[in-house]
Amino acid sequence: MTRLSKSQLCILETLKAASGPVPARALAGSDADPAAIEGDLKALAQTGFLTRNSKSVRITEIGLAALEPVPKPTAKPKSKNAEPKPTTKKARLIELLMAKDGVTVPALAETLGWLPHTTRAALTGLKKDGMTITRLPPEVGSRASRYTLGSAKESA
């Protein structure tokens, strides 16, 4: 998984703290190079961590998930009844696909720690399991299509 730079983390933290879209020009600090901020915004948008339009920037669910600390492994409880069911990557994939705005393959690969071809294969596997994957058009300024989870197929 690609590590985020300090400035990218700062941008995501600022967007997380905001209750809605933030004007892009408000992200430029007095000491920051505007070209560097523009590059960071472009990189974060391409990975699906934020969405942009001509005037504002908004953090996505994937961007929020990227800010969550990675839990450290704990000792397993001795009782099977007390052991929580581990979250699988397939379950996490399904959770990410439930995003209202959809999610791109590069963003899924980044979040799940997979390669893009593995991510596309997992989407195919979900289709074979009877789930409907809906392809949405790319965001403005992006070439990557977005995908979202539809309803399950009717059994005949």
C-alpha cells in the first residue's frame, strides 16, 4: 500500500474536519507551494481518497478509511464463543462497493492492498456469486470508472 505524504495526510485531515465540501483555495497554506498542493489533490483524487469539482474538494469514504489507524493484532481469546468473526477482505470489498458515489479499481486496490488485476478478479468473483456490480462514469478529471454494488440477482 502506498504511503501518504505529510501534506496529503494534512489535506485529508482538513477535509475530514470539515462538515462538507471545502473550497480548494482554502487548502493552500501560507507556507505551502500551490503547485505541490495541486499535485497532492490530483494524486488523492486519482486514488479515490477525495472528489473534486471546479470549486470544491470533498473527502470520500475511502479517504476516511485511509485515516483510520491500523489496529494492532491482539492475543486471541481462549474461548471460541468470545472470538469475534474476522473481517475478510471480501467483506471489506463489499463494504467499499456500497459507497453511494462508487469507488474506482485503483482506490479499491490501494485500500485493500491488492494489485489492480486482483481487484478486478475479485469484482468478477462477486458477479459470479450473484451480486450486481454497477459501472458508473468517471469523476470529472479522472479516467477511472467507478463501481458500486447493486442488488443481488434473482434466482430462477
